[in-house]
Amino acid sequence: MPSRRTVVAAGLVAISGCSTGSSDEGKTDENRQTESRSNLTTADEETESATPVQELRVGETADIDGASVTVSAIDTQESVYVTRTDWMDVLTAHPARFVFASVTAETESEFPVSRFSLVDDDGHTSEYTDFGSRPGYSIVPDSEPHQSLDADGSEGWIGFSLPAPYDGDGLRLTLTAGNETATWELPEKLVKTLRTPLPTFEYVEVEIPEGASLDGSFEVSVTVRNTSDVDGTFRGSPNVNEMLYGPFSLSVPAGMEETWTTEIRTSEYADENGDEIRISLYSPLETVERTVVADASQS
């Protein structure tokens, strides 16, 4: 059975592994980042101090470098859906978590999304994550807009990845263009979530029958338990005959169980007696694969 689908490389976790030198050599160990954040870069303090800053809240607009840039929402996810041509997978950044910001950039010139970063009070930076979107492959956050922000501006999301839990202070979304800088304060609820450990899950039961009536339907049921001390969202994506059936998500409180159930019409995926219907369930856990055989005698 395939192993857990976890984003550890290939452009899906793009926190820089390098750190730039700091002019403040007198910092004590207590003032430095913990090992869990050692892959965050340190911003140049002299450049930062010389940069005019527009300090904003989510929903407000910055006029910067000839563009009007609005950040309408910032949120975090433990996992995310990813489309691959005709089917859909679920990816996780464990031991990190994703952060997505919804952005509108009104401009007549090119506006590189690499200008965005997450920066905390110590100047430690998480750079914009290039998720490697390409034809037939795209990341789909829960909240709209579901498309990524492109270099021509318009509307879309930008993404980052942060270690979990995150222990920095004053984390904010930062946009830098030339000698201009705009920052958006992260919502208090989001900051609280980023400081918590990641939730963990396990399958309690996945019920898929071995056979089904050719002119009838069959039920697929997935029960999941949250095995951690924090609430979380479990995302799953069942695919039928290697094509997307429809993703689902379950909000599962700490220590509790939740169940997702659906009915699948056999005749939509089988034509004759004995035809096999292949069910693949993708999630942050191991992939579950089952086969349902169409049975005309049950009609």
C-alpha cells in the first residue's frame, strides 16, 4: 500500500534552508530561533530599517510600486487538495503547515509574487512558496479564490509553509517592491492556530462493499478519529476508476470521531456483469484501495 503522501520537497515546502548573516552579533541563544525554525532566513536589518512601511490589516489596500494590492484573507491548513489532470490527491506539509493568503493586485505591469514573504519581529523570513503549478497540476485551497496569483496580477492565492508549532512573534505578511514595503497583520485567531501542534488522525473504519447491483448503488463510508489534543480538519479525496469522484473534509474535535458517507451508482462506472470499479481514497494517511464488482444477478 502506498505510503503517506507528504510534501517534503519538489517545491511544495519552500521555506528557505539558508540564513543570511545578521549585523547584531550580541544576540543571546535565547533570542535566536529554535531548531524547529532553523530553516527560516534572516532579513538584513539595515535594509529593513531604511524601508518605508505601510502597516495594514487584512482587508486593507496598499498602494505600492504602481499597484493597488489588497489582502482579503489569510488562513492556514494542515493539508491541501491537489488536482492532477483527471484525479485529485491530498498533500500535507508535515511537520509544517500551509498558510494561504487571498490577494488582488491591480496593476498594468508585471507584479512578481516572489515579492511576498512572511516576516516576524526578529526579521526571520519564510519566502513565498512556489508550489510548482503546471498544466494538469494545481493546488486547491479550501477558500476562494482557488487559482494561484500569477505574475500578471489579477486575483488569486499565494502560499507559504511554516514549521508547526510556530514560536515566533509578530508574524506578518510582507510585500516589498524596491524601497517600498507593506505589511498585513495576521488575524489573532490564525496566530493562535499557528502556535498549536498539528492534529493527527487515524482511520477507524473504511467501508466499501466487494460487490454491488449493476442497476443499483453502493455506499462508501469513511470514519476518522482525531488522535491529538487539538481540533483539526481531515481532508479526503475518493477517486473512482482513476477519476475524481469528489473531495470531502471533516472537522474533527480533539479525541473525537467523524464519518463521511456517499452513495455511488454502479451503472455510472460499470456496463456489464463482472465489471470492476476501482476505488482509491487519498488523504494524509495511507492510500486505501478497494475493488467493487458489478453483479447483474443482484438486479
